[in-house]
Amino acid sequence: MGGKLNDIRETSSNAIQIIRDLKNPEVHESLNRVKDITATVKEIVESFKDPSMVKNIENFRLTLESIERISSKIESLRTDTQNSGMMDEISSTIKACRLALDTLNNEGGTKELVSVSRNLISEISSTVLEIRQLLHTIGNAEPNADVAGIVANVKDIRDYTKSVREDFK
């Protein structure tokens, strides 16, 4: 019985302390801030129910889904390009072109070298067409830095082969 009286006395004491704290102006200020924040949150929640806001949120969701699809297509293109060995082939082709031009400049050139170079230019052109077709498969997606780099390299190769072709004419 004595334990219950102590519990009642302690609870009463705690309640009196809470009532005293409620008289404190700082507590009133804090409660007013909580009230203001609650009103602001309520306004925000109500604004999400507005039809135009619902439409904006839906448009945002659709945009994010489109970005995810494009990202996946670009990643697939990058993986396909790496797995196909196309970049290695292009790199080897560029090295062969440089070697052929160096040989042509150093030895005065031969008809065979000119013929090989023409074949090489033809292979580069077909590689460029393959890359264009591959880029076309991802649709009109906005390319990322990797795809932009590939496209820039292909354009450089095309321009270089045109200048080589002009040199042989």
C-alpha cells in the first residue's frame, strides 16, 4: 500500500511540475512554433491534392521513368560496343592508318600501299555505318558523355579518312 501512495505522490508531483512549466513563456513560444509548423505542413499536404500539382507530380514521375529507360539503353549500347570489340577494331584501324602513312612518307609509297589504304578507308566507312546504326537503335535519346565521345571519335575518323582519300587522289 505504501508503494502505491509513493507512486501517486510522484505522479502528482510530476503533474504539478508540468503545469508550472506550461506557464513558462519559452514553452508557449515553442508550442506556438509547433502550431505554425503544423499549419504549414497542413497547407503543403493540401497543395498536393490540387489537380495541377497532381499533374506535375505525374509528369515528373514519367520524366524520371524516361530517363531510366534512356540510361538503360545507353548502358546497353556501351556494353554492346565494348563486347563487340568495335572500339578495339577502330583503334587498330587508326594505328594501321598511321603506320601506312608513315611508311608512305618514309619510303615514297607503292601502289600496293595505296590499295591497302583504300581498303582500310572502306572498312572505316563500314564501321562508321555500323556505329550509326547502333546509335539509331537507341532512338532519339540524349546521349551521355560516353556516347558523345564515341560519336566525336567516329567523326574524327571520318574526317581523317576523307583527308587521306584526298591525299591519294
